[in-house]
Amino acid sequence: MPLVPAPPDRAPEEAAAAQSAPEEPAGPEAEPAASVDLEQTVRLDKGSATPSVGEPSDGEASDGKAPADEPSAGEDAAEEAVPAPARARRKVSSAGIVIAVLVGLLGFALIVQVRGTSTDSTLASARTDDLVRILSDLDSSEDRLRQEIEDLEQLKRELTAGSESADAARKAAEERADELGILAGTLPAKGPGLVVRFSGPIRASRMLDAVEELRNAGAEAMQVTGANGQSVRIIVSTWFQDADGGLNVSGAKLTGPYTITVIGDPATMKTALNIPGGVVATVSSDGGNVIVEDPGTVTVTVLAAEPNLQYAQPAS
């Protein structure tokens, strides 16, 4: 029997053909990958990015509804109008203003308290004897003022009663004229008082402080004398100015050391000068020296020039 060749094995070829054949669509709902939705095409024409097939577009949820937590257009505009950093700065600035006002009020209260404390520190540091003497001097001043009131009331009664009212009025007028002459510096005066000597560097402000302290202590007449022999009667209008090598007192040049002769209650005036923080202490702190002497009776002889009134006239 003749040999017949076996047919060639076609299994490999059929497998290759099956692999190269196009794949059938799975079902009628399947769409080609290259197809594009009409709405997506319109968006592409407007310049927006084309979303991939099968994914929800920007701003849409998977179910086609907008997210519930997305702000509305009006809220977006308000948020854009006031940026978050600006709102934070506004809150911080308001709190800073309140804090600054409170700090300022606290500082003002502290300053007032410190000033009040420093005002009383002079008396607080004074000795008991000095405080007792100051109180006694105040009582003496009160008694003196009360006595003056009684004298004036008595004078008023004498001027308005009896046939001797004319003589009483004349006598009262003469006494009043003498008092006014002493106060104005147009008459010499003598009486109990002190001699206060200043040496070393003495400024005009220190001399003025001494005059004011003596006046507050009841001084009735004063004069100041320099080492060059110049003397000036101290009255209400007297002024002091620093000058080269000395002081200018109401236009007169005085050189140191200086001497103030004052009439008044010696004990009261001495206490006023020696009080802690007073004239003696301040002059000593400047490098000067003050010596207070009580000779018993002193005389004020220098006269002040009579005022030349140009405009003032008696009202009665």
C-alpha cells in the first residue's frame, strides 16, 4: 500500500488567526472609545478641558448633583471682597487699640500715684520734732490771723460809734498807712527777725525759693545785701536773675556771699528754712551753704522806689 503523507497540523495557524481577528463588542451598550459626548464637545469649543470618558466632569458629583458644601456665588464674592488675612488683621488691630487704651490709663494712674507719694515723702522723712514744730507754727499763724480779724472788727466798731469816731479813724488810717508803707518797702522797719547768710554757688532760683519760704512763714519786711555793698528792699515786685559773677536783683548787680535780713517770727521762719527738702537742704545739695542767725531784733533800712502809677486809680 502506498504511503500517504499526513495533513499538516493547522492548530498553530488557527490560533494566530484567532488572535489577529478584531474583537466583537460585548453588547449593544458599548460605545467606541473615540466617541465624545456633545456637551463635552461644546465645553471643548469654549476652552475647557475635555473630561475623560466615564468620569464626572468638574463641579459635578457622580450622581449628577452639585456638592452640598460648595459655597454659593454670593458667598464667594463676599469672601473675595474681604480676604482672610485682612479680617484677621482687623480683629488684631481692634484688640490692640483696646489694650493700648488700658495700658495708657494704667500708666496715668501710676504717675498720679507716684506724684502724690513723692509730694508727701518730704514730710514723711521729717523728724518728729520738726513735724511738731511745723504744726505749732501753723497754729501760731492761725492765731495771728484770728487776732488780726478781731482787731479789724474792733476798728470797725470804733469808726462807727460815738463822738470820738473821727480821732479813731485818723489813728487807724495812720497805722494802716505805716503798715502799707512797710509792706510796700517805702518805710524802714525794725523788729524780731533773722539774718540769713548764703555762701558758695547760689542761683537766682534758690534765692527766690528762700524769699518765698520766708514769706509763707510770715515775714513782713526783707532786704538782701551783696558783698559789693549793694542792697535791695524785697517787695512783691522784686525779681531775681542769674548774672555773671552774681545776681541781678530788680536791676541791681549783687555779688556773693549774700545776706537776707528779715523781720518776722524767728522760730517759724527758722523752721521753714530748715525743713527737710527746704532752702537749707537744696542750697547744700548745690554745693552752697546757709547760716541762719537769730540776733533778736533786726532793722530793715533799705527803701524801695515809690511806684509810678500811670493807669491805676482809687475806685472810691
